[in-house]
Amino acid sequence: MISSLTWFEQLAALREEQQPCVLIVVSAARGSAPREVGARLIVAEDRIVWGTIGGGKLEHLALEQARELSATGRALSQSRDYPLAEAAGQCCGGSVTLFFEAFNWTPKRVVIFGAGHVAQALAGLSGYLGAELELIDPRQESELQPVPPAQRPWTLTLVDAPEGEVERLAKDSLVLVMTHDHSLDQTILEELLRRDAFAYIGLIGSERKWARFRKRLAARGFSAEAILRVRSPIGISKGSKQPTAIAISVAAELLEVMAASSQV
């Protein structure tokens, strides 16, 4: 079925569905080529969902490259030259350059253990982070300070044993530990390190707090390599102790981590 959408309308629809895809554009054509410069093709779910760059072996090779880019799960772009006779077995004798751009619409997930002042201030920045945020806390909602707003762009999970939630977290989650209880922070941190996953693990607190935690983790058998995976103190600036200032500082650090991970 031929789509009535324009190529950018098709991309917008895929973004709305959070469906990863690859856009392929003929960026240069030399000699006899099956399509003109600017011809486009969109690949999603391992198949063509919009357009054509000429069909045949060239399109097959383009699909293979799109699959490789999609498999990385990252937003990447690259250009590749295809001499049609040698690479695609086509007798027209020309060559084309294809530009590939992979889109991974899946939002990052930030999980915060604790739902106090800093956690709620950070959760309020979810729109700027472009991430889904979840706060996990063992207390009742009425016990939280500040009391969470009725309308909020983040998820609040209240459970008796927050450390038990670690197992269900996606391995690419960015995780922060900032509960109201240092012993609970320690328990959660140990569970996080046992998973040997996560794009980021951050622990709120001073250098002194982190020094104590490092000693305890080492005493419990965690390797130096594992301990180094924890960032503490968190944030790009350590000057202010105001919850909002800390939240902004931590948000900036998270944005740096997310940007770096998308380029790997």
C-alpha cells in the first residue's frame, strides 16, 4: 500500500508511536543512477514503510545497512558510497551516495529512589530532560515532604521495600539514590551494583558520606571497579545546598551522560 503521507509526516507518525526507524536519502548520484538526488526511503521494523531509492540490489544493501544501524539502538548517521556495477550488480554503471540517519525515539528512563525535596525538584525537570521519571519511596504519600502535587508529569511508586524494585529496572536506566534514610541508601546501592547494569548510578551526599559508603561496600566484597561506577557527590556543581539548585545541577549531569551514551 502506497502511503499518502509525506516523508516528514511519516517520520512524525513514527515518532508519535515511538517506533525506531532509519531515513535513507540519495545524497549524490554520478552517471546513470536509479533515482535522483533527494529520493528517500524510510525503514522501520526491518521493512520499508515509505518511499524508494530505486529498488533492486541497491535497496537491499541499503536495508542491510539500516538494520545494522537500528541494532545499535542509538541515534546515528553516516554516508556510504555504492558503485552500482561492483556493489549492486547493476548494469547502469553509475554510483550513488546514500545518507543514513537512525532515529531512536525511545525516551531515556530516570529512576530516583526517594521522593523528598531534591527528588521532586528533579522530577519536575522531566520535560527538559526528555526522559520518563519514576520516584520510588517506602513512605505513604501523606508522609512525603513536600506533599507531591496531584498533577505531575512523573510516576510515584510507594513500596515497603524499594530495594526490591531494582530487579525490574531496564539496564539502560539512569538511577539516583536519595532516600530519607542512609541505611536504606546503602541497601539500594548494593542491589544496584549487584545488577552490574545501568547507564548511571548516582548517590546524593557529601564526600564524607561517600567515603563511608565506599568502605562499607569494599567490606561487603564489592570490587574497586564496581564501586567506581557510582557517582557521588552528584551534579556538575557542588556549591549550593538548595534543593532546586541541586536538582538543576544533577539534571545537567544527566543530560551530559545521555548525550554521551547516544554517541557511543
